Amino acid sequence: MCNDGQGTAEQVILATGGYDHSIKLWQAHTGVCQRTVQHTDSQVNALDITPDKQLIAAAGYQHIRMYDLSSTNPSPVINYEGVSKNVTGVGFQEEGKWMYTGGEDCSARIWDLRSRNLQCQRIFQVSAPVNCVCLHPNQAELVVGDQSGVIHLWDLKTDHNEQLVTMLDRQFRIPEAEASIQDIAIDPEGLHMAAVNNRGHCYIWSLTGGVGEEPTKLNPKQKIDAHMRYALKCKFSPDSNLLVTTSADMTVRIWKTSNFTLMRELKLEAQRWVWDAAFSADSTYILTASSDGVARLWNVETGTVEREYSGHQKAITSLAFRDELVKE
């Protein structure tokens, strides 16, 4: 990321944010911090980069702030407000037309980025704080996970919603009372969905439908005892062949999606809780964000750390990474 105001000349963007109320933009291949933006009044709960790589959204307490990646302006260029508590998740529709968020105010929201009105256009209210939101690759269904263990499927075309899973025990016949859904991911091919909870468990569904007018149907596939403690994040690789899970047990685990067996564990005692992870576009590297204030670039094949990004004063709780070419 260049800080000379010349625009986003580089195609690779790595951003990290956390409890020190700052967002750092890094040169991914050298580990050099190129720019630090102060995210005042709040820790950074989640980050995402717009599809055109022009802006980065930071979710915090009661707001979402958008920063310009192509300038040296340290202030947010857009402020989205109106949420009463922490915003826990943020993401974008693939063409950048709208943004979706989830929050501890028990809601998921849709924000029209083309509108001059900075209020959200649609709200999906649930009965427990929302920890995570995941957009189906079909761009028409939003999956919402909450602290009571419920997963909701919100059909954005029809506004119909369905409580797919309550406590996860009805589908998997496993008692998981008071288990909070921490994160949800759907692979790019739309074949599998994963959800992790605060018991360290990872649940896998195979997906059918989701094309045209047909809603997505979830078919229970597998339960993985992924971690010894609290699971925090799950992400599928761009090629859909791998699933990564992160945890409070100081580990990152990589699973093969062909049979959901463990392929590799990434572990360093120093990293403590691993809050977030992201794959490179070619699925050969993973970036992680940890409580020790360091982000790391891991080689998936060898399991070794190839780069460290040091500079945050407190835990890094979120990262965003984009290294694919922007579609014209």
C-alpha cells in the first residue's frame, strides 16, 4: 500500500486492526507497515476491503467507518452509524453495490453504498446478539449466526427467513445448549457451509439449491472436534479445497474439504488467541491475526511462518487481505 497519494498501485492489500484502536496497512511481501490509521473511540472488530480495492470498512462500537486506500487521508471518508452496540461483522456484495453487517444489537443490516443516505436500508432482527454474517456466493442469501446458537438464513430476494439450526442438536443430534455461533463460512463453489462455536466444535453442511428461485437447503454432513477451546473463525480457501479454523487454544488448523480430515496445524506458543485468518488468492498461504499483536504469513504446504507483521501495541482481532486482480 503506497502512502504517497498515487493511488493503489499495488494489487496486494493487507490490513490489520485490533484493540489498540488502529488500522495498519502493510506491504505484504516485506512486512513493512506503510500506513497507520487511527480508529478512535473503539477497537476494530472486523475489516473488509471493497471489491474495487478503493475503500476499507472497519466495524467498531456503534459504527462502520470507511477509509480511502488510495490517499493519505487519516480520517474516515464515510461514517455509517445508527447501531446501538458493537458491529461484529462486515462484508460486501461482489460488485460493491451494498454492504452487509451484523451486530450485538441482535440485527443483520444491509447498507446501499450507492445511496447518499447513510442509514441502513434493510434490517433483519433476531433474538440474540449476532456474532457473524456470511453472504452466500449467489449474493442472494445472508447467513447469520448468533450467541444463542441459532443460525438464520435470510433470503434477500424474498425477505423470507428461516431458523435453520437451533442449538445445532436437532440436525446433528448433539446437545450444544448455550453454545454461541462464532463464525460461519460458505465455500466459493457454494457446496459446503461451516460454522464454529465457543465449544471448539465445527459443523459442516453440504448445500443444495441456491440457484435461480430455489432457496439453499442445508444437509448436515459432519461434526469436527476442531479445537480444545473457543473457536473464533472459519474460512474456506478460494479453490474450495481447504477450510481453516482458528481458536483460543493458540492453534490454526487446516482441514481438507474432500473428507474434512486435519491436514496441518499451525502453532506458535507466542501467538496466544488467533482471532482471524485469510487465504491468499492461490490458496497456498494463510495470514493470521493474534493476541500477541503480530500478524503472520504461513505457508500452507510446509506449515512454516514466512513473514511477520509487527507493530500493533495490543491484540490484533481482525485482518483483511486481497491479492487477486480486480475485475474490470
